[in-house]
Amino acid sequence: MLLGACCSLWAADSKPGPVSVVIAPAVALENMGNNAVRVKIRLSPASSAHIWLSNTCADTTAGPYILSLSGDYTIPVSAIPGAGDTVCVVSVLDGLTARMNVPNRPKSVFVDTSSTVQTVSTI
């Protein structure tokens, strides 16, 4: 009985009105292994994000991978333009920047076919 009176008083005291929620732009990068990067990004409606590979992230490539919608993306490193050890993400309009070391990937694969047992090794 006391609990019901408490809740009734609380409900009677609340007032309906507009509620505003601010959802700010954000970006997060995650190494997915197998030479892929996960990009979770929330962009403002008119914005886009540029993604490229670099050593410093200061040098933007002429043709970056472009995301124009918010979402959760898994991008193969081989699909990201540029060269370097770092995945760089920038959205100038939203003021977002993020960087992450490129997931480990073999430089080349050597298959030894000189014996009856084949071995694969990373060089």
C-alpha cells in the first residue's frame, strides 16, 4: 500500500515535455585479425570519413576509402589504399580522428614443393 502511494505521487509530479537527446559523432577501430579492420562510426548527416594506410597519418592519399554513412564495417586491409603500418581515419567535418596499427599480415608466403611433405612458411 505504501509503495503504491509512493509511486502514484511520483507519477503525479512528473510533467510531460520535450526530450532532447544529443548523439555526437564518434569512431572506434578494432583489429579483426585475418588482415581486416572493424570501423564503428557515427557520422553527422552531411559528413564522411576517409580511411587510408600511412606511417604517420599526416600524409593523406589521393584516393582514400570513403565511408559516407554511419555503421559497423569490417574492411579488408587490402581494400584500404595507401602504404604504411597504420590505418588512419579522419572525418574533417565531424572532427574525428583515429589510428591503429595494421593487423599482422604475412609479407609473402613460401610453399616448399621440393619434398613429399609440403610446408608453408611466412617469410
